[in-house]
Amino acid sequence: MAAVLASRVARVISTDLSPAMVAAARRREIPKTEHRVMDMQAIDLEDASVDAVVCRFGYMLAPDRARALRETRRVLRPGGRLAFSTWAPANRNPWATAYGPVLIERGLQEPPNPDEPGQFSFSAAEQIEPAVRASGFEEVVVEEVGVESRFDSWSDYRHVITSLAASLRATLEQLDEHARAEIDEAAQARIEGFRVQDGYVIPGVALVTSAR
């Protein structure tokens, strides 16, 4: 995302809470971009110091989402713009939900708590709009954007999904070979309806929110 923004604006401050992620981003050597480790709940920038904030799939993971939004509002100049994405509910994102129900059914994972941070915890316009307005923003618009995730094979899908979800990867690694194969088989069955000739094409829905 920083590379796209850097081609359109004078300067980008790219942030992540993970030092490893920031280090990886620095290695890309994106022009006009400063990379910093930063907590979105305590943004290390002066008041009214930036023109816009763009966040991709971050607010849903913040332990204190209201505080993160207030911090965003604080660092924006008057009239500054906010744009961020979150995921629509899990049942509209089958690309991300092959393993979860299988693990829950077998008692290997607790059902997600909708009141806690998580991939689908900020997933409805009725939830997002009042939260953003309560943080001092106006002109709040939440739009649905359809996405497609393409995978060459089940192995490709498994590699991508376990790379994205450390907790899932850890759970699978703790199982013996037989149990792991059983879980994989059940998870694969959940995406077979999306098989195409050269792999899988699995739909999803993101929510893109803009505000001033």
C-alpha cells in the first residue's frame, strides 16, 4: 500500500506495530516513505500533522478501537481524510473460514468472541459508522467491495492461510500427523465448491470506510 501511496503524495509514513514487518517494509526501499514502528492506539505524531490516514485491515485488530480512532482524528489536520478497510462478516468471506469451523467442531478452538478484536469484529456498517462519528469524524461512508482470492491448489491455499494466521499454524503443528490430515481434509471439503480448472477462486467482501 505504501508504494501505491508514495506515487501520489509528497510523503508517506508507513507504520506497523511489529518491528519485523517494519524491517521487511524498509527493505523494499519505497521512495518518499518513512517506515516506523508505531501503535495505532498511541500514535507518535504531533496533533494535526498529517493530511490523510489510510489503514488496511487494522482497526478490527485494535484492543481499544475507539482510542485508535480518536488518535487518528488527533493527528489529522482540519479537513483531513480517513480511509480504512475491514472485512465483512465471516459468512461472506469463505476464503478465510475453511479451518475455523472445523477446529471449533472438534474442540480445538474456541468460537470467536464478537466483543474482542479479531478478523471479523468490525464487520458491519451499523457498527462502523457510529464508532467513527463518535471519534469526531463526519461524512462517514461505508462501501462494500467484492474481492476474489485465487489459489493454484489446496497446498497453495493451506500455505497462504497458515502463513497469515499464526494461531492456526500453531494449532495444526501441535496435532499428530493423522489428526492434522483429518483437519486438512475437512477444511478442504469446505472450499471444494469454489474449485475451477486451475485451482480455486474464492469470493469475499471487504468494507471500505471513508470519513473527513
